[in-house]
Amino acid sequence: MTLQRLDPELTSDDKLWALLSWIFWPIAVVVLLMEDKKSRPFLKYNSVLSLACTLICYIIFFLTPLEWIFAIYMGIMAFQGNWMEVPYLSDFVKKQGWV
């Protein structure tokens, strides 16, 4: 994982929604369905990445405690306003045009 830039345009609302998207994946779906939320790049990035990570963990690991720890860590980093990258997965999501 690499840490990217802090975005000065982030609001505390954006950070909270990103945190919740990581910890409770159904909220990521809600964020992507809300017009005002999905137009925010930080929220869209974290929601899509959260869903992709959750899907991979369901397929491969069946949501082990390590996935929960990872999701909480990513949520905390998102709440701090950091753009985190998950190796390979972040690039895949960007290449697909999802974010």
C-alpha cells in the first residue's frame, strides 16, 4: 500500500462516508447510488476500492479477521483524508474506468 496526496477540498462528511464505506461495505453501495456523493472523487475512489477489496476477500478468503483489520485500517486512513493505494487492485480499478 502506498499513501498518496492529501486533498485540501475534502470535507469531514467526505471522510466520514469513506470511513463507513470501508468498514460497512453496503454503505459503499449507497454512496455510489447517491448522486451528490458519487460525484465526489475521494468518495467514489474509496467506495469502489472498498467494494473491490471486499469482493476479492469473499472469493478468496471468506472474510478472515485480517480483512476486517485491513478494512478498519483503510477506513482510518481515509478518515484522515489520505488516498491509499492497494497494490494491483487500485491500478485495476483505475484501468477499468470505475474511478
